[in-house]
Amino acid sequence: MSHSDTHATHSHMKELTLTFVALIILTVVTVKIAKVDFGSVAINISIALFIASIKGLLVALYFMHLKWEEKLIVGFAALSIPFLVLMVGTMVWDVAEKTGELIYAK
């Protein structure tokens, strides 16, 4: 291992450690926010998924090393995002519809 490899590993370790700390903080924030009622199940789920998306982005960029990869690889990884948004949006809409039906049935 050359001196430059050691230096690169050391700088990456600092970034990875900061990313880990950010993930822990965001997890604590998620737990705290989960106890707050924002008036709608859909809103609560949307907020939780927004925080989870930030955590997922951090994991993809730093722990999956996408930050240091070529643009082509990052582009292929980004292709999954529209499908994820479609799937999550459909799920949030479905949950909101079902909870709305339960409220009106009472």
C-alpha cells in the first residue's frame, strides 16, 4: 500500500464515520417523529419515507461508493429512482384510501 492509498483510505474513513453518525441521528429523528401525529396516516408515512430516502441516499453515496464511481454506474443506479417513487406513491395513496374508508365506515 502506497502513501497515497493510506491517505485516501484515511480521508474516506472520516467521511464514512460522519455518514454513520448522520445515519444514527436520522434514525433517532425518525423514531421521535413517528410518535407525532401529523393528522393523516399518509402524511406520517410520507415524512418517514422522506427521512428514509435521505438515509438511503447516504448509504448509496458513501457505503456503496457511488460518490467515487463513474457517471455511467451512477446513472444506472439512478434509473431505479422513478420506479421507487411510483411504488411508494402508490402505496401511500392506497394506505390513505383504505384509512379513509375505515374512518367513513364508523
